Amino acid sequence: MSTFVLIHGGGDVGWSWHLVEAELRARGHDVLAPDLPGDDESLTLADYAGFVVEAVGDKKNLVVVGHSFGAFTAPLVADRLPVDALVLLAGMVPSPGESPDAWWAGTGCHSAVREQAGRDGGLTGSADPYVCFYHDVPRELAEEAMGKERAHPSRAASAAPWPLAAWPDVPTRFVLCTEDRVFPPDFMRRLVRDRLGIVPDEIAGSHCVALSRPEQVADLLAGYAAVTPER
């Protein structure tokens, strides 16, 4: 049995993982999906990582998963704890010394979004969250997710350089969403190759695939745990 530590993305809460959590628990795993602190503009990425580490306590056989902006926090947790695997789901793969604010220009994300929007008629990068983020999520569920939105991350966390000097020495996997309208798939394939040196696993779904296809996400995560040696 593994303990999955599920770290949500920007503006989000642990609830965003609740369907995946139920699937993982049904497979016999333990799950933590904490709400990272919100509405405090002074907190840093290190503070978020410390909050997760405290929530983990003495649990073992850890698989840390970061979604979207959670990819800035997940490696910090993996650097502090004995982790069996680190997984990024549609994650903003950071580079040492790069702030989250600088990530967009540094990776070329804005240009990639504009190019993809030109090909798909403006679906990618749409200002309508039901078009850009939740286009394959049942409307009632998407509305519930929107109702939980809050101020996270802080300005301090977004502005400060990512603090690690190198990627943690932990087996790392990346799950790419092939219907992502936030981070275009071709852009993400290049980013994962260039920054992690790996080929991502791919899942059909939106940026919020944990809500639209939780069973498939849980299958991937459980599969990673099954083939990763425990520390």
C-alpha cells in the first residue's frame, strides 16, 4: 500500500482530488489531499511544502503528486521526505532559480497558447473557464469546482525564485493531458523532455482530468506505485 500525497493547483483546494482519492482508496491505498493555505499573500513555496510535510507526519511509502501549479511545491516535498515517486499531472515543471511568475515567459507558454488558439479557433486559452479548464467536466461538477476557487498561491510564492538547486533524486513521472487547453500538449511534451529528460505518459482529458476521468488517473498513479521500489 502506498500513501498518495495529492497537491492541488492554483486557486484550488484538496477537494479537486476527491474523485481520484476515492478511486485510490478503493484500490487499498492511503491518500492525503490537503488544502494548501490560501488568502495569505506572505506565504512562500517553502511554506506550502512545510504545510504538506507536516500533514504527512510519519506516513511511509509516499507517492507525491502535483497538479498544475502544484508542480512547484511537490518537488520541495520530495526533497524533504523519503519519497518513492514524484508525479506531475499537467504540471508547471520548474527550473532552479525560476519564479512561477517568470515561468510563463521563460518556457514560451504564452506563445504556445496563442499558436494553438489560432489553430483551434480560440478554445485554448479562452477566458471562459468552462471552455478552457473544465470543457470535459460535467457542468454541475465544474460549477462546484468554480465555487471553491480561492486566493492561492500568494504573491510571495509566485514572485520568489524556485529554491532547489536541482531536481530531487527521486523517480519522476509526468502525466500529460492531450486535450489540455491551458498548456498545449506539444508545448508540454517539449518542456518535459527539456527539463526532466523523460517522455510523458498521456491521458485523454482536459487540464482538470482529475475531475473528468478520475478512474483513469487513479489507474496511472496506482501503476506508478506498483513498479516503484519503496524507500
